[in-house]
Amino acid sequence: MDLTSYAEWAVRLANDPEPPPELRRLRDELAGVFDAAGDDRAVAALLNALLVRYPVRHQLSDHDGPWHLHLADDPAATAVMGLAAVVAELGVDRLGRCREPHCGLAFLDTSSNRSRRYCSARCASRANVAAFRARRRNDAP
């Protein structure tokens, strides 16, 4: 069972400025996980607490062929489980915050060389243009 899509949902929720009222607490808790990125033990402790608070239930489904497992339809539990599974499989260093100074959104680094620094191509471009302009200013007589 690939849980990356559930982890991506956790990222979207952590970045959502106006989640549904029932998901606001979880949004803040997930944001705390991304804020702790870089501290393996802190991330693990936060995720373990969330796994207790939002237990996951599995169910069998045959909606598109043979029987297979799905996470039960609970957005909070599936987001937490997906994020925990990605951290367990790929490592804590795959969680990040955008390095563009005016952004700071959470992201999941699924690149093969663990090199992602920005939440989107737009932020990467904005940061690169700003760096280019700063270099030109410094080089100008």
C-alpha cells in the first residue's frame, strides 16, 4: 500500500490557511511536525502522539479489481498515517519548509537526491531571480 498520496494530503492540510473547522487542530499539529523537520526525535515524538490521537482503521475493498487494503475514510487518521509512513520509509529529512523568504510552506521531498528546497517551481524561480538581481546589484559599479 503506497501511502505517499496520504502524506501529500497531510502537506496540503498543513499549508491550508482555512481548513474545515474539524481539521484546524490537526492542521496546526501537522504544521508543528514540519516545523520540527531536522530534529528526528522531535518529529518522531510528534508523529507518535498524532498516531495515538488519530488511530487508523483499515478496510478491505474490491472497487477496482482484487481485494486490497484501504485506510478507512477518516481524513485526519489517513493524513497522519501517510506522513508517518513516509518518514519511516524515506526519513525525517524528507520533510521541509520552503526556503523562499516570503513563503515557508511545508513540502515533502520525494526527489531522488534529497535536494528539494522550495515548495514549488514558482518559489524556486522567485528565489533564483532575487539571488540573480542581488548579484547584479553587488557587481554594478
